[in-house]
Amino acid sequence: MKKRLLAYILLFIVYCFLAVPIATLDDILNTHQFELVTGLGFGILNFLFSFIVLKWKIIFSVISGLFIAFLALAMANLTWLLKIAPEWDDYGIMTAILTNAASSIVFWEIIFWSKSKSARIFNK
């Protein structure tokens, strides 16, 4: 539990620091598809997290990494559109970054518990 908590804290910090470079990658590539570029960027980050830290199989890591990235980006987009904290975050950028990081950690925990529960059920 402590090891996983430390991994989640590390993931949160990495998410917060890499959010701006991943978001500016669309301008560098000049693709004009912001959602796709950020989804793939965070998908690769989630894949690396699941493959290195959680030591899952590669196909499950790719699928869960992309799935969590797109779900977390959808949550971040929702909070950005709702303008939850306009008094301290005028444009909603920090709210979206923090929501993306926090929701991805929540989704990782859901997938982790569902994977461990299904492993217990199928191993009986």
C-alpha cells in the first residue's frame, strides 16, 4: 500500500510538471488536434506508469493507459468548462491540470482494485 501510494504521489507530480509540455506539443507539431495530441501524450505517460511501476503486461498497460488518459482528459475538460474556481484560476488551466492528475489517479486505483479482485475470483 505504501509503495502504491508513493507511486501515485510521484505520478501526480509528474503529471503536474509534464502537463504544459504535453499541451504545447500540439503547437510544436502544428496538428491543430489538441485533444488527440494530449490524449496520446498522457496515454504514453500512463502506459509507462503501468508498465514500469505496476509491472502489468504490455497489452493491458497500453489499453488501460489510453483509456485512463482519455477519461481523465474528459474530466479535466468538464471542470474547465464548468469554471469551478474562477476567483483564483481565471482561465481554468490549473484546475484542468489538477483535475487531470487527480482523476487519473482515481481511475488507476479503480482499475488496480478491479484487476486484483478479478485475479482473486479467477484463481479460485
